[in-house]
Amino acid sequence: MTQPAAARPPKPLYSNVSPAVSSPCISLCRLDEEKVCRGCFRHVEDIREWRSADDERRRVICAQALQRKQSGTAGGL
């Protein structure tokens, strides 16, 4: 007798991929000594949080990344 297939967890009611705030990732994923990506200028914790963040939080993450990029505080590109 075969075992029944394991039940899949229910799908979330919403998608974590929001077209309103696109990811700043440019596929140049290298962290500097401060754990900031040299490609998108997000901190590693912001990158980890991205999938579960709502649009408002994503906008904050993008704004902080832009500030890092403009101030040159992430690893010298």
C-alpha cells in the first residue's frame, strides 16, 4: 500500500512579488566589509527582508540604498 502524498501548505492570500516596487537588484551580488551589496547598495538584512516586506517598507529600503549609493558609503564602485 502506498502512502498518501504529503499535503502542501496553503498558498498565501497575496503574492510577495509586488509590481509596485521592483527590486533594485542588478545581479551584481557582492557584499563589502559592512555587509552592503556593491550592486544594489542594500544591506544584507534588507535583502533578506525584501521578500516579506510590504510596499512601504520596500520603498524605505530603496531610499536607504539610494542614499548609500549617492554618499559612496558602500564598497567603492
